[in-house]
Amino acid sequence: MTTVDRKPSSPAPAGPPASSSTDGPPAGGGSSTPSRFRRVMSQIPGPLIGLVVIFIALSFLSPYFLTPRNLLNILSQVSAVGVMSVGALLVILLGGIDLSVGSVLAVSSMSMAWLYKMAGWPFEVALLAGLAVGALVGLINGILTAYGKLQPFIATLATMSAAAGLALFITNGNPVTGFPEWFVAITSTSFAGIPIQAIILILIFAIAAFWLRFRPSGRALYAIGGNEEVARLSGLPIRRAKIIVYSIAGVLAAIAGLLVTSRLDSAQPTAGAADLLNVIAVVVIGGASLSGGSGSLLGTFVGLLIIGVLNNGMSLLNVSPNLQPVVIGAVIVAAVLTDRKSSRRHA
């Protein structure tokens, strides 16, 4: 009888454990540092990075750029466009567009000037009437889009043309000069070293940001712009929101007109004609989506600074004024392409 020796089965040789993404960084942590850096950088808004890059470049290219006086001048120069961009953002959040802001600026300031200089109204009353004119044009925009069911582009294009014509008709195309000293001082004096018009700009941004962030009616703008039909079924007052937002945009355009009139000590019937591009550029560069439902006032403020810094820097570098809109257009395209890539990455 043969005895077969059986060896106990030995376990399979242990190999290296399977690598897992949850096992922590490898020794030395070299490969985790770039990924962590990329994650941090992806959280920083693209417009803010662009602003920093432009800031650094211009500070090397011009010795006059990075001075307190010039930086305060930038805030003063963009105050009117910045005030209008707040209203433009609110409209775009709803999925609309307002092409009439520049014309509203002109017709409101011309109405105020005519009532004060030609009709003999007290200046304070004429000033309030100018604001009322802006609110009225905004109200018409809201009614045309909310109740008339017109596309915002068509509605505001019509009011833009009408307001521009009225601004020229009021005084037969002639400017009006000579306003009270306290009114002119709004844009020529400072408080604690900060120009008053810059303080007005920051206050308007802060009030609008508070409304969007903490008030239900402000938060509703995102829902309406994101999906108007769902917002309607949810019971949100869509028509009222449109009328309110377009009216606010009209009032803010009128305030911008008063700032321009104060700075020039003159009401010009063609004032604001070139501001529409800058206003839309500010909102788009700030990351707002023209389809609605996306955007922030912080991003809009960064976009405003980008436009202001670019215009100021190109002037310091003696870039031809005819080429400056070309640069702004290129920046708009770059901002939109960057925003699309960021949206695909986070989708």
C-alpha cells in the first residue's frame, strides 16, 4: 500500500494591494499637489483672474496706472455704466434684454434739464420728474413684454428708438447747461477720499445684492429666468416681476443720466448712445447668461472693473479710441468662451 504524501496547500503569493483612489496620496504627495491646486483654481471665478492679470500687466506697462488718484478715477469713470449694469443684470436674470438704457439716460436727463431751464420748475422737482421719466419708459418695457407678449429685444428696441428721438426733440438737439452748484458737486467732490459718485455706485450694488440674496422676490428672478413655465406653475408672479424689474432698470438708467449731467454740467441729447455696448459687456464678462437664470452682482462688479481698467489703461497707453471697442469686443468673446468651457467642466 503506497502512501502519498500530501503537502498542505499554500496560499497564493501575496501581491501588492490594488491601488485605490481612496488610499490617500502616494509617498511624497507630489501628484496630489497639482490636482489640489487645480481644484482651488477652478473655484476662483474666471473674470476675477482676468482682472488680476490685466491689473498686473497695466501696472508694468504704465507708471501712472497703479496710483490712488488713477484708481479712484476709474471708479468715477465707470459709475454711470455701473449703475445701468445693475438694471441690465436684473433684466437678464429674467431672460430678457434691455436695449433702451442709453436712450433712457438721454431722455430722462433732457426732460429734467428742459423742465428746470425752460419750464421754470424748481430743480428738485425737475430732478424727480427726470427719474419718473426713466421709470415710465421702464414700465412701458415691462408692460410690452409681460402683457403685450413682445420679445424683449423687439420691445426695448422700439422704446430705444422712441426715447432717442424724444431726447433730440425736447430741445431740437441742443444741449442744456447751467445747473445748481450742489448738483454739479455730486461728481466733483469726495467723501473720506472716495468720490461721491463711486459711493452711490457701491450703495446701489449693495442694495441690489441684498435684494437678490435675501428677499424672496429677488430670488424669484433666478427661478423665472431659469424656466419661466415651471415658475408660472409654481405660482410665482411672473408679470409683476417683469414690470418691477424693467421699471427698476429705467430708474437706474435715469440715475446714470443724472450722474453724467452732473459731471458735464450739461444735458446732452446724445448722451448714453455709446454706453449700450459697455453695459452688456459688463454683464456678460461678469458671467451672467443671456438665456437667463444665472449671474451675480459680484461678477457684474468684476466685469465693470475689467471694462473700466481696460479703457483707462488703453487711454494711458495712447491706444487709438477707434481700436478700443475692438479690444472690448475681443474680451467679450473670450469671456463667453471661457464661461462655456467652465459650464461644461462643472456639468
